[in-house]
Amino acid sequence: MAIDFETERALEARAESIRTRRGEELRIAQDTRHYLGDDSPKRRSWRHKSLMPLRDVFSFAEIES
């Protein structure tokens, strides 16, 4: 099945618009993470400390079961 020239151009244009939109969404997400401070090690450390007690609870539950 052959694709004519017009259809091929339309498909390429659509693919390019999707790539552009995804690039913009990725840039916005990165800017948001940077603004919120999610990229900083201090923030990760805080999350890690807040989740560590849960790890002990789950390991205790595995031992008891």
C-alpha cells in the first residue's frame, strides 16, 4: 500500500507537532521541578527520612506473616 506525497507530508507535520508539544511539556515540567526545589538533594533527603519509618513497618509485617 503506497502513501501519496500529500498524506506523507501531513503525517510528518503531525509527528513534528507532537514532538514539539512533548518538548514543551517536558520543559514546563522541568521548570516546575526546579521552581519547587525538587532537584535539590536536601529535598530528597527530607523525603527519604519521612519514608524510612515505613520501611521498618513493612519489614516487620513480612517477618510476622
